[in-house]
Amino acid sequence: MTRGNQRDRDRERAQARGSKKGSQNKDDGLTPEQRRERDAKALQEKAAKKAAQAAGGGDGGGKSSNKK
């Protein structure tokens, strides 16, 4: 069995995977406060859209209650 460099190769692969994950989170350049405001606004818009859909009686997906 010749697996002398497997540990080194595995370490390199793990390091490459770790660097990709770290760059995805902080790529937007926002401060934590700005990020909270952005996320809160997105959640409010999503809730308003859902409330409007429920008030309008529109079925925008989900499970259908039609039984035959």
C-alpha cells in the first residue's frame, strides 16, 4: 500500500474547501448593522407579500385542498 502523501493531499483539499466557504459569507462588504437592516427589510417584504396573497385568496403554490 502506497499512501504516504494521502494525509498531505487531504489537508490541501480541506484547506481549499475552507477558503471557499469563508469568502461567501463576508463578500457583501456590509457591517453587521447594515446586514441586519437588509435582512429585516427582506423579511418584512416577504411577510407583506404572503399576507397580500392570503388576503387575495390566491393560491401561489403549496398543497392544494381540492378533493375529487
